[in-house]
Amino acid sequence: MRMLTSGAKTHRMCARFLAALLLLSCIFAVVAARAVGEDTGVGPPLALVPEAPPLPKPGPLSEPRLSTQVGFPTVLTNYVISPSTLRPARVALGQKLFFEPRLSGDGTVACATCHDPARAFTDGRPVSVGIHGRVGQRNAPTVLNALYNKMQFWDGRVYTLEQQAALPITNPFEMGSASIGDAVSRISGDKDYQTQFMQAFGRDVNEQDMLSAIAEYERTLASFDSPFDHFIAGDVNAINDSAKHGWELFNDKARCHLCHALTDDQPDATLFMDNDFHNIGIGILRHHVAPLAQQAERELAQGHLAGIDTAAITSEMAVLGRFLVTRKQSDIASFKTPGLRNVLVTGPYFHDGSMQTLWDVMDHYNKGDGITNPWLDKDMQPLALTEPEIDGVVAFLASLTSPQYKAIGDQEYARQLALSRVTRPQRDTARAFGPKPKQPEPPPF
């Protein structure tokens, strides 16, 4: 299939429609939080003003992505998307709603506030800031490639993009509407929306179709075509030797593939995730986790999804991760494995945004951090990676940057590299090259 291009005379709306159609046709055939050691937790977050962040505007980076990208997984995409629902009118409506501040309680916050296309659909903050400047407990994950997630959010508390679209709208620390109906009421009298809903769904403005449209737009945000994709496709010069060595280490000595691949014994060159949850020792010792888990079990005994959503974003219980959903002790402080595409430009890192650079991330894994954490994942252990090897893994991760983000990716790589040469708060070479200490048993629960 030849790449679709937009002629000079093509209207912007038509371009969006055509991009969505092309995707459908293929289906058919920042100074961030300073991280410190595990025993002291993380440093203070960015200084946050008591107001909502500026609202991003739609632009070229918000457009649906083409299915002609090198590395685009056509078969997998066909499996996760229902072709009958991915229609241009619905995608266009969803894109408009994604940037609509009237869906928030005071008209200042939209989906794009935390998922800015210019930042690869993240917000560049350790944790997100919502309505009235309220600061949450979780780092905003990218929406790019979210269509491939089996579960959404860091704790997997919902399964579909429609459910994912709904919860932030009513969360008091995110968009703060009293209800989905309340949000819908603020756009239902808009004649443009009335026309677009009728074109997309054949009905008046309503809650179900609003969430469906947002989800359909998000399903067009497949992001591939990185230098690594070109390398896998046969261009041996697409990435440098350091990145090539990093790819080898990723699947061997660095043990990254144990979480960032679908299986433990086969490299994954597509999504780099296992659709599972792991406790990797992030920030757990800053909290009294066992009492928090007991408290959560009592307060969420009724299993109300809204209760879980509120606890996950607005309270210290956010540290409990997957446990809030499953109530299993083995899931305490476990969080979803994120995909790694565009990871260079989606920092700060981890569910709490506690690490500023990819070198910090690698130092965390290299020393097998969290060894005094009784719920630590069994695969966490010292890795004995040398500095050139760490540089190689980071170079590989940087090669996963899609072309839309090459310019800011180059700048971010230079920034992180320079910072890594003077500030490495997570580095502990002695531990990295030592044996794995005995892990304590979980306390009585």
C-alpha cells in the first residue's frame, strides 16, 4: 500500500478522515522530581501552581496515525479493533472531544491536559495536575498504542478505552464533573456537536456515544515507524552499534524482556510489554503499605469502581497499585508493565514519575532496587551492567522514538545524557555487582 499524502487543497477535516480510513483499510486487509534511594523515597515534585495547566491545542501531532508505518502490526490491530466502529465521522468527533474543556467541571481541563500530543500524549510531569490545580498520585501514561492494552490505567482497573475515557471526567482530581451526564449537558446544546453526533451515530448528543467517540479516536493513535522498526525490517544502518548491543542486552543480561515481552523466552519487537503487573520496588518504603492495604480492603469492600478510581488518584492508597483491584496480597504495590515506544519523550518515569532519566531507570534495575520490599517481583535482582552496557540499553530505548518526535527526542536524549554524567542518584555500583540479598517475608496480613 502506498503512503497517503495530503494535497495542498485538502481540508484539515478531510485529512483526518482519510487518515482514519487508511488505518481502517489496513485493518480490513523538564526538570522533574529528583529520585533518591529506596529507603527515603522520592524528592519533591515540580512546583505546581494552584490552577489547571495550559490546555494543549489540536495540531499535526494529534492527527490519526497511518497504517503504512514501518512496523505497524496489521494482524494484531485487526484483532483489537472492531472495523465496524472505526468510522471517520466518529474519529473526528472523538478528536474534538479529546480537546474539549467543557467536559470538566469548570471548563478548564480536557483529556489533552494530561495527554498532550506534543509530549507523545503525556504531560511531562511526575504526577498529573487536574481541575483547580489538584495534584494526583499517578504519572500520566501515554495514549499512544493504548489500543493494544488488555487493561487500562496503571492498576488495570478497567478493560476498555470507553471505560478509560469515562473515569477521568468524574474524578475530583482530574476533570471533576459531577457525572458523565453533567459533562454531556454542557455540550448538548452546541449545534456543531449536535451535527457531528448525528453524522457519527445517527443520534442526538448522549453519554454512550461521547465515550465511544473518544475511544475510537484513541484507537487511531498507533505509533511505530521508529529507527528500530526500520532496523528490524532489514535496514542494518537504521540504528547505531550501541543501540544494537542494547537490543541484545535487553533480551539477555539486562533481563528487560522478562516484563517487556509477551513471553520470557522470545524477544518482542512490537509492543514491549507483557500485559501483566509487577512490584519493582518503587517508593514502597515511604508508605505503611500493610495497614494501607487493610484500610483499602475495608473501604472498598463493596467493590465500587468509583471508589477504586478515587483512591488510586487522590490518596496515599495509590501506592497499593493492582491490589486495589484484586485484593490479593501478591498484588500489593504492583503496577502494569508499560510499553516502551517513545519512552525517551514520555518521562518522568514509573507510575509515580519518580525518576527523571532513563539512566536513573537503568540504575534502579541494575542494583535490583527494592530488596527490602517483601512483595518485590522475583525477577528483580542485581544485573552487573557496566556503564557502556547501560548506555547501550538507553540507546536502544531511544531508537524506539517515532519520527514525529525525533526533534524533541534528540533534545531529550542530549539533556538526559548530560544530566546522567553529573547526577545519578540511583547508581549503586557495589550492589549492582553483588549477590542478591535475602528478601524478607511479607508481614502478617
